Amino acid sequence: MCPTREVGRDAQARVVAQLLLLMDGAKEAGRGVMWVGTTSQPNRVDGALRRPGRFDREVALAVPTQVQRTAILQRCLAQMTAPIAADVCLDSIARATVGFVGATIKALCAHAAAASILRQSLLRARGVQDGAPGATGVAGGTGSCGGQVAAG
């Protein structure tokens, strides 16, 4: 959103000052404006933005739990057109992604899909079927619930 106005950060200080002027101007003009802001670093928001009449309420959203990360993974993967391998364990992935939020989980799924496409291309170029002995070394991990998560 807007960083704090620190010494030596003239450009950032101007941005914060301009936002404060706009917020105060809309309030004085009597316009029914609702300001909504987001940040991943609430401790770095300028204190002037938190004064009455500006951002009066704050809603903190915690990072998802393991169960919630599993549900996010299910939703992300349900939107993909390619089938997911039967040995992929979403619970293992959710355990390994502590601190991830929806956007990073979605990016992880997209990256995994791209890695899978690359892996399949490499296997086809070698003339090897996926799962055959010659396929080893192309990707690591087993992906089963008791083992490691595949690491493309």
C-alpha cells in the first residue's frame, strides 16, 4: 500500500503525502468515498494512514492452515486441464508449504504444471515412456503421501 515516510525516501514520502491529501480532500468535499487498501506488511504502513477519518478499520487475514492450503490446492488443481498423477499427495504438499497464501500456492501449481510439461518433452525427446527405467533423473521425489513431494 503506502510505506512509511523514512528519511532519504523522497519519492515514497511524496506518494504518501499525495494519498493523504486525496483522502482528506474527498472527506472535506463530503463525497461518500470508501478507501480500501491492502498490504502484506502492516507494520510498514505510515501511521498517518491509520488516523481517524482515513483507514478506520483494519482486517487482518492470517496465512492459511494446512487444511486450508489443501483446499486451495484442490481448487487450483481442479482448474487445470491436465490430469494430476495418482501418486500426488496434496496433504504432503500442504505440509511443505507453511506460510504460503493462495497466490503463492496458485503460482506453485502453475510452476509444477510447466515443469511437468518440460519433463514430458524431455522424455519424448529421449524416446522414453514416463515411469520407465530411463525416466529416472528427469524429476525427483515420489509424491506419495508417505514419501517426498516431486521436485520437478
